[in-house]
Amino acid sequence: MHTTVYDIPAGRTLIRWLALMVFRLSGWRAEGQKPAISKYVIIAAPHTSNWDFFYTLCLAFILRMKPLIMMKDTWFRGPLGPFLKWLGALPVNRSKSNNVVAQSIGAFHAHSRFVLLVPPSGTRKRVMYWKTGFYHIAKGADVPIVLGYLDYRRRAGGIGPMLKPTGDMEADMKKIRHFYKNITGKYPKRGSGPQCVERT
């Protein structure tokens, strides 16, 4: 794994203080607690705006989490790339999604502590279905899925329930749908319901 700001104690402390100030001044609040386990996949939903990455970073620092955040690889072109990686972002080539799943499972097996944050819609545009990569990664690595959220209606973000994939995706997604049904993204019309089809 590449070095991130989370690995630098002084930087981690300073940015956490800044994140708390941002939330306080913007009227946001953090909810829930950092999971008391060392490995998990966390969903970032709904994803409808570039602001989601900013608020997700703030939450990560406020809750003292250290996630690697999957982002479309085109964001990493040019001078912005090294900075995003330093913030914990992980470039993903969507044309090689099966590779991403296999590599992510391998990373979970190779590290004693590993948290991967995945926006399951795969894009901030309107989509009909979530991609299933997050589910296959969690199932293959034998780790739980943590339901993270940003609710712009309540100006609250945080950590929801934890779900261990059973292999029955339809039943598991029914539980996930129930949790997200009243959570509103910044641009609700771009949001997608947490329904999956067999695609990563």
C-alpha cells in the first residue's frame, strides 16, 4: 500500500481538527463509530456529487478510520494524482473490474489491517443498478460489509450496520435496501436504489 496522510501522526491530528471544524461550520454531524474490527469493505452511498469525496474524507478523519477509497482512474491524471493517493484514494480502471475484485481480495489476505471504501454506484451520474464488485470483494475476502452513508437531507454522515455476505445476494441486498431507503444524496435525481445485477 502507498503511504497516505493517515500514516503521519501529526498530519492525521491536524486534518482531523480541520475536519471537525468543517463539519461544525457547515452544520454537518458525524454519526456512529469506527467498527471495532481490522478488515472490512465499507459502502459509500449514495454517490451523486464530487462533494461526497470531501465529506467522506472528513468523516474518515473524525471517526479515526483509515480507508483506501476507490476512485475512477481518470481523476489521477496529472498533478492531482499523487495528492489524491496521499489522501488515501485508490485509482480503479473500470474496464478491468474483475482484476479489481481479485486484487482487492488479495490485498485483504496480505494485510492484517485493511479497510476498502467503495462507492457501489461506480459513478455520480444516474444509474439503475449498483455494481456488485463490493459484494464479491467482501465475500471473497471473508470480511463484512459496513454501510456508510451521507444524508444531505439531515446533513449527517457516518457508519450504519454491518452485514456479513451470505452468498445469497438477493437476500443481502434486501437488507441493504431497507437501510438506504430514507437516505438522500446531494442530488436525489441522480441517486440509484441499492439494487444489484451480476456485474462488477
